[in-house]
Amino acid sequence: MAKEEKAEKAQFKRFFPAKKKVCRFCQMDVREIDYKNVDILRRYVPEKGKLSPRRTTGTCSFHQRRLAQAVKRARIMALLPFVAD
Amino acid sequence: MRHYETGVIIAPNLSDEEIDQQIKQMAEVIASMKGNLHREERWGKRKLAYPIKKFSDGYYVFLHYESEANVPAELERRFRQSDQILRFLTVKKETGQRRGLKKGKKEAEEAPQLGESAVEAAEEKEKSRDEEKTKVKESGAEFKEREKDRDKDKGKEVL
């Protein structure tokens, strides 16, 4: 079973190669991320209110650090939830 | 002197006048300690992401000011004593000059070098391409000549 699945995955990758993700903050040339920009932060904290990892969003490490800082500040100011259910 | 931004959540059960008074007090503290209040941002009543002190709403105010470090310390000391302040957060504002300058310098230094090397590389490529083309042409000519020879030979054979 496992082998078949692996082969399937490999085939899938061959026919649909992963699209290269680009950091959206770099594209917009943003230097600092403000914790008051809740609409932007919301995009990076889906459902449970957890910060989504770099591998899913494609954010670069520079902006991921800023983003994490901003989300944490927004949580303190009750703009974002610590836990959402 | 540094730029600070202090965000405050004021209890929603206060009247508008009381809220105004609170904000005035903050401004006075800043002014009395030789700070410059640049901007005052009022978001008004807004739903909290989670309840604080059993309130589900809060009145958001953000103050942007420039001062010495003792001003935010004094403000926060007052906030802690007050029951009407639900939350506060002071953030040091990056002036952005340092980082911007560094980046600008790097770009200025790297850009021309990159540009030159890129141009050179492009020129070399073009040269090599031209050479290849001439080679192809020559080989093509040779090929045609050979074909002619062959045709001649064939003709001879037929004859």
C-alpha cells in the first residue's frame, strides 16, 4: 500500500509540479508589518487562530518574523484571538 | 527622543465625555514631560476577539508621539492603576532610516557591478552565437557541395 501511494505521489508531482510560492510582502515591498492591520493578519491565521507556517504561505523568513511579531501584538490587544474554535 | 505608539483599550461602559477626559489626561502626561503628540487615532467601539474583564467590546485609541523613555513608563504606570483601561500596548516605532539606508547602499554598490557583468555576459553570448551561426552556415555549405558531388556521382552511375 505504502509503496503504491508513494508512486502515486511521485506521478502526481511529475504531472503537476508545485507552483513556486512568492512572499507577498516582498512583492508589495513592505518593510514593517503593523499589528493594527487586522485584515492582512487574518489571512495568515486560519480557523484555529494559529499562525500558518512558511511552507504553506510562501512568506520569506524576514517577513515571517515580522508577521509573527505582529500577530502576537494583535492578540494582546484583542484584535486576534489566542485560540478560536 | 524616540517615536512611540501606545494603543489603549478603554472600558465600553464609560460615556463619551469620560472617554474624552481619559484621552485628554494621556495627552497632558505626554505634554507635561516634553513629549510631542503627533497623532491620535480613534477606532471607537470595537468587538474584542475575546472577553476582557467580562467586557466583549472596547474603545480603541492609539497615540503616536515622540518623547524620552520616561513618558511611556509614566503612561503605563497610570494605566495599571486605572480600572477603566482594559489593555495597553506600547510599541517603539522604527524610524526605518537605518535599514532603508543600508539596503539602499547595498543596492547602489551591487547594482552597477551586476549591470556591467550582465552586459559583458550578454555580449559574450552574442559573440558565441554569431560564431555558431557562421559554423552552421559553413557546414551547410559543405553539405550542399557534398550533395552536389553525390548527385554528380549518381548521374554518372545512371549514365
